[in-house]
Amino acid sequence: MSRSAARSLARAPAHAVEEPQADAIEVKGTRIPTLNDDLVLVRLGAAARDPARLGPGERAGALVLKAGKALSKPGISRQSVFGAGSGAGISAYSVYPQDPTKVVRESADGSKMIGRLVGGRFRPVGPGKA
């Protein structure tokens, strides 16, 4: 392309396109005005006129009662953490109650070790270390 052709393309209005784009997408709907021409919002379908019909067990009151019942029990069962298998390589971490700066690592076999998280890795803290 010659320099004069490149200059004329550079001066052409932004909406002028000389050849169709292969990756163009055609969408049918209503365009929603925005503050920026680079952003296009399109309303594709009609808005739902009626709210969804929910069963009695799916309504907010019933769900709040279920969530409250589940959250009132502290902890998580060992089965849900370690699974039904051997659980090798899986550890559960919790805050050490006597010192919140430390972490307790519990293995699938039930052994516990106190330590700290340093750089995203568990580092055991010995009995003489603070």
C-alpha cells in the first residue's frame, strides 16, 4: 500500500469500512444507549412479566430456616473433608484456639500438628519455638 493510500485511510471516518469483516456478529434486539460508543448493550428478549413460581420449600423463609439450622452446628464432618477413601495427602486447617497466629493441620489419620503459614506453605512450630 502506498503512503498516500495509507494517509487517506487514516483520514477516513471511523465508520467507513472498505471490506466486510469475517468475524462480524449479527444480533437482533434493541440497542440500549450508553455513554461510550465502544460499548454496545443489546436487549435480546422481552423482560419476564411474572416472577417465577416457587414451591413452599424454595421460598426465602424456608431457605433461611434451613441455612440457620445448618450454620448453628459448628464444624464440618470428617467425611466431607477427607472423603470415603484413605484421604492421603489431604489436610484440614483451622486456627489454633490458644494462639490465633498459629494454625492446626489435621491429617486424615487424625494426627494434628501446630504451625504457621509462611509464604502460603505450612511450617511446623516446635515445642521450644514461639
